[in-house]
Amino acid sequence: MSLRARRAKATIRDVAAYAGVGIATVSRALNDDPDIAAATRARVLEACEALAFRRSSLARSLKVGATDNVGVAIMSRHAPVILNPFYAEVIGGIEGVLEDAGKHLLLSSLKRRDDLLDLASEGRVDGLLVVGCDVVPEVLTRLRDVELPVVLIDNAFEGIPSVVVDHVGAGSQAARHLLDGGGTRFAFVAENLENPNFRARLEGFRRALAGAGIELTPEAIAAGGDSWDGGYAAMSRVLAAIHPPPDAVFAANDPAALSAAKALNEHGLRVPDQVALVGVDDIHLAAHHAPPLTTVRFDKRGLGATGARHLLDRLAGRQVPALTTIATELVERGTSRSDRGTR
Amino acid sequence: MSLRARRAKATIRDVAAYAGVGIATVSRALNDDPDIAAATRARVLEACEALAFRRSSLARSLKVGATDNVGVAIMSRHAPVILNPFYAEVIGGIEGVLEDAGKHLLLSSLKRRDDLLDLASEGRVDGLLVVGCDVVPEVLTRLRDVELPVVLIDNAFEGIPSVVVDHVGAGSQAARHLLDGGGTRFAFVAENLENPNFRARLEGFRRALAGAGIELTPEAIAAGGDSWDGGYAAMSRVLAAIHPPPDAVFAANDPAALSAAKALNEHGLRVPDQVALVGVDDIHLAAHHAPPLTTVRFDKRGLGATGARHLLDRLAGRQVPALTTIATELVERGTSRSDRGTR
DNA sequence: CGTCGCGCTGGAAACGTTTCCGGTCTCGGC
DNA sequence: GCCGAGACCGGAAACGTTTCCAGCGCGACG
């Protein structure tokens, strides 16, 4: 009788037999149903223990219609996606709130767009967090029509709750800071100009300058390619095109800024004395660069966390805002000096 | 007749009815069964399209006994785990091979150890990758007795296939390099001395020195705490204890090394002229530090990738080696100079 | 012309749960 | 002593697949 614990995984029936009760009763014991006598529950639990029984989450999910896991999909041409420190932070935020809610997180870095739709409709997850601005409208339309709760992160689309960063605001903060610092000749460098976030930053930058009566000419805008030294190439191009050289440079992100700094140095221009430089992202390296990089920071973990919270709210049937914006904040460091105005 | 596509999610029965076939036939069409006429298959597929049918992976998994997703569990006291760049790299490697194999990856950063056992026996995953050296033997024993295929990464345990880094080798490589550079007074700094990996590095370091007839005294070994400046504190302690100060320092990892460099600077000791310094990990910052940090590198992504590959092999019923070791490699940069021997 | 084999198909039984619905038992009130 | 009401429990029907097994039609072979 005590050697019942055989090889094959115990099922709820085995437990029922062992405890001398019906399977419904076992289920009740497992689910903290109030309609069960304390003694019976104890006996059942004991039987579970004795048989090393673990209920199949598969069968349960099938019956109950929910899996308790949510998908986190990141669409990216560049695999693997976790290595992108930006996404890593976002996922970190997501992970935190999901873990606390007892949800499991199914991570998927989609290469093909069909994978995303598959994930959405296979029933593997209860909800979906779609991260990144590379997801095209066509996919989003299909996503909207699927019954699965979806929340977009760092991307916005009509009809799907979205959490975005105020990239435009980041651009204008940078512009204002550079203006305050006494900049007069402005430039914008980036790895590429296709990324919607970069475009938004540029747009904010341009608009704020326009507000001060300054126009950003096409030669003052350059993209240098998605490699590690894209910012270098972009900066070099600007330096070749404009004379005298700019004294206020805004880079679409920190890597571009750091790499642009190198180009400036090699060109004999000293940062921040002759050129002020500001980036976006506040990556770890930024603070440890020499000189430390002035940058526009935003709460990446908060971005992921609020997205996750909104999804949980939707799963619970609560309403969530259609669009949430994460604020940005300029952190002044060594590559710009606001007291430079009087020279 | 064409307005069949109603709200409720279509099931395989609906498709069968729509296509005028039996449900078994639909299943066959979906699973590329050879025993089905081409015309029938086409009709079924068309019906699927028309009804926007997507089969439930839940039901399928339940019947078939496999879910096509594997768990990646990282046990860590410090949440969230993806933010640790080391783990991020490892996960990146895992992600790559899993994605290629068509598996989904269920990410779990366990706080409680029971969560790990739950994950292992709930049937949610087909296999488990357990990452990190913080998992205690007691849990591993239980894990071994579970029917689920498990592979350990950066950790080893009798009876579970494991993939580890040759931390001992890393320590001795560092020692040899420092000896070659002419070091005579050695020290070891770390954030803590509990981490098994750090201990292994120290052990390798100590052994290689012993091989050269040099003994590492207790005062030359210090841990400064797990904070950002643990290395700083450790280094300061050593400097206070030893006179004349060491001329060759090995840090258990790069953050500690960087932070130790700061302590050395503040103490008026110039790196590498007066003290040679080497770390482990080759984090991104290392190469961009001034001066660039000499460090011991190993293939973190490969670590994850081989672990994942071994798990896939196990899932396919193939045998895998009980223990695989990832080699390390010293990369010489600015904080050490091998030509320093003659001074 | 009967029968065999073969290509294709459909029905029904699983897989391991939850949950509805009804049943038994006990107990207090009359 | 009977009755109704709870409290507790068990059987069985789902959930949406896969797969076994039997059946059908039909050409070929004897």
C-alpha cells in the first residue's frame, strides 16, 4: 500500500483513490474550495504528498481557459534581443511586476511576423506585451482584431493600449539645454533616420530650435549606419559639411553620442569647451565616459512595468488608458555646461 | 454560409463541419500526415482560413505530452535578473538556439526555491535550464529526482548534465599573466567570498602562485561588499594592511576591478606603472575604461548556447556529456603590461 | 465474380483537469 | 419521528486536441 508511488506521474484519480475520495473532492482540496471538510482536505493533501502529485497546469489551463502566462514579444531584426541593454531594462521592469502577480513570462524575439500572430492565437498565453517600435502597422492591425489582450510598449497604435516614451520631449529638452548653454550652430547625429524613436527625437529637437528662431539645415543632420561607430561616421560627415563646425550636437542615443565624441576629438574639437554634446538613454557607459556624457534619461524599467501593469489590468477586466507617456529628464554632466553661455 | 465566422473561437469541430470532413481528417491535415488526399487537405486548410481557426496548443500539448517550451530558471536574491549583464548574455545565447529549434522560452527568475520545483513538475515546460551558481544542493537533489530533463548552466552537480566555466583556470591565467609581468606582491579583491565562482577564481589564482613558490597571505585577500564599490572597499582594506603595497592585483570580476582601480588611484598608485590589475568577465565597460582593463574573458553566449543545445539533445533522447567546460582567455589591455618585468 | 489490399476517412476514446448537478447524511425544529 | 436545510461529497460532462481502430470504396488478382 505504501509502495503505490510508482514511476508514472500520479494523476488526480490516483490521489482520489489513495485518499478514498472522489476526484471532485481532490480538485476542491487543491483549489481551496470552501465546500470541503477540513479533515478531508488534510487527507487529500497528505495523499498528494505521498504520491508526489503535481497537478497538470496544461489540463487545468485547458479547462479553465487561462494559462497564467503572458507573452513578451520583441520584434527585432537583430537577434538576440536581450543583449540590447535598452530592452533588457524594459524586460526587467516587466519581469518584476509579472513575477509579483504570479504570472509566467514567455519571452519571444520574433524574427518572422507570423510568429507573433501565432503566439497571439495559439492560446499559449493569456495576454501579450509587444515591445519595440519596429512592429509595422499591418501586423498591429491584425493584432488588434485578435481577441487576446495586448499592450504595446515603446510604440503606439490606435485601438491598442500603448505605453510610450516622450521622445519628442526628449529632443526639445536637449535643444533647450543646448540653447541655454549658449549654442549657436546645431547638429543632429544618429545611427539611422528610419527608427521612429530617433525621428521623434529629431522632430522635438527641430521644433524647439525653430521656437528659438533657429532652423536646422539638412547638412547638419546625418546618419552614419547601425554599426558601433555609426555616430562617428555621422559626426564626421557633419564636420566635413559645415564650416565653422557646430558648437552644439544632439545625438539620437548615447552610443551615437559617445562615438560622435570620438570624431570630435579627432577633429581637434574639445568637448565641452568648444562643442557641447548631449545624448539620449543614459546607458551605463555614459556616466563613466571621460568626460561624463550629458544625456536625456527616462525610466526604462518603469516603461516595462507600467506596460505590464496595464496588461494585468486588462486581464482583470479593468479599463486602461489608451495612451500613457513616460516623461524624460535631462541629466547634465560633463559634455555640456550650462554656464558656457558667456564666452 | 459565409457568415459562419462568428465570435467564439473556432474549434477543430467547426472546421470539420465547414469542410465537410471528420475531425480526424482535420487533425491529419494540420499535422502533415501522409495519409490524406491532397484535395482534402486543401479543402481543410481553406476551411481553417475561412474560419480563422488556430489550434489550441494547450489541448495539443495535453494530448501529445509535450509543450514545446522550455523553462529558463535563474535563481537570484537580486531581482530582476535580466539586468545582470552576465545573465543577459547567457540568456541571449540560450534564446538563439531555442528560437532556431522552434521552442518557446519561459523565463523565470525564482525568488523562492519552491517555485523552481513547481515549474519543474507542473508540466508547463518540456525541459529546464537552470542558470547560476546560487542554487543550493538541496534543491538540486530534488531536481535530479524529477522526471524532467534538466541542464545546469554555470553550476555543476552530480547526476545532472552541467555546463560550467573554468573559473579555476581563469584564476591561474591571471596569476601567470601577473607573474609574467614581473609582479612580486599579489592581492585578490572581490565583492564577496561566498560566491562559488569567485572562490574558484581565487583558488586558481592561489594555486598558480603556489606553483611559482609564492603564497597568498590572508591580508592580501579582501571582500568589500556586493555594492557598486565593493571592489573599492576591498582594495582599500588591502592597501591599509600591506606595506609595501601590492604590485599585482587580481579582481574577482570586472566591476570589482574597475572599482579597485579607483582606490589605487586615490592611494596614489598608478596603474599599470606601479600596480598591474586584471579582472574577469570582459564587460563592455572594461574596454572603455581609462586605461582599458586587462581581463579574463569567456564566451558567455556560448555558455548559454551549449547548455541549450544539450537540453535539446536530451529532449531528443540523445546522450549528453555530464560536464562541459567553457575555456577562458586572457585579454591583455592597458591595466597590465607584460613588458614590465624589467624595472 | 469473390476477395484481398490499399488509400483514405470517420467515430470515439483518451489526455488530466474543473465544475455542474444531484445525492447522502446530519441535525435542529416542529 | 419527520422534514427541510445545510454541509459535504461523487459522477460525469466538458475543454480541444491526437490517435487507434474500424470501415468504406475500388482496382487487381485469382
